[in-house]
Amino acid sequence: MPQMPDAKHRTLRFKRLIAAPPERVFRALSRAKEKALWSAPKGDEIRFQKSDFKFGGVETFRCGPKGALNFQGILHFEDIIKNKRIVFTETVFFEKQKLATALVTTELTHIDQKTLVTMTIQVVSYCGDQMLKGYASGYKMSLKNLKDYLKSS
């Protein structure tokens, strides 16, 4: 039996001040049609196959470079407080190989007419450091895309 690499763990935290009220940010985070417009890093594509945004709901997607959506994600919504917090677990696969599992907590704090988005990601990679780097760069870019998307909408 081939030896599997040791699991690698990391906690990531990102904060972005977005010029939109929490209700608008929450809507962009909770609707798959909107997430498809902003969540993929530049040069990549994401397609949501199923989205059941509620406590206990499941969301599935495929993503990767445009035209080669070889990555699959499965989310399980663990906690949702409208306009305040979204918590989900996410497992990512490449073809049939499980790459990583993460607990993602997104908190929205109303500040004047803006929203402070705080995202904490506790990730375990089953395939080494590269997946941890991918999570860091992917979620960082997604938050930038969200900020830009809400600025223009």
C-alpha cells in the first residue's frame, strides 16, 4: 500500500472592509448565481451544480482553469445567521482524490455603511503544503473579487 503524506494543518484569517451593508454582502455570499460571478480566482472558473443554502444544506461545485474543471467541492452548511455569519465545512477533490477539508467561518460586522468581512479558515491538507498555499491564495483572491464585485454592482 502506498504511503500517504502526513496531514498538514493551517489556520488562515482574512479581513476586508467592503463598501456595502451586511444585507448586500450576505446576499452575495449566499446565492450561488452571484458567487459564480465573483468567487473564482482570476483565470479560473467555478460552476455550482447544487446549492441548498440553509442549515444542514449541501452545495456542490466544480472548479479549475477555464475548460478544465477537474476539482470538485462539497460544502455542508453548519451555521447560518442572516446578515451576520455563515459557517460551512468544505471538502475538495481532484478527480477522485480527496485533497483537503476546511471549516470556514465568515462573519459580517456592520461599520457605518460598510461591512467588515472576517473569514477564518481551518484547513487540513491530505496532500502536502501546496494545497494549503492554494487555500490561502484562493480565498484571499475571492475576498478581493467580492469587494470589487460589490463595488461595481
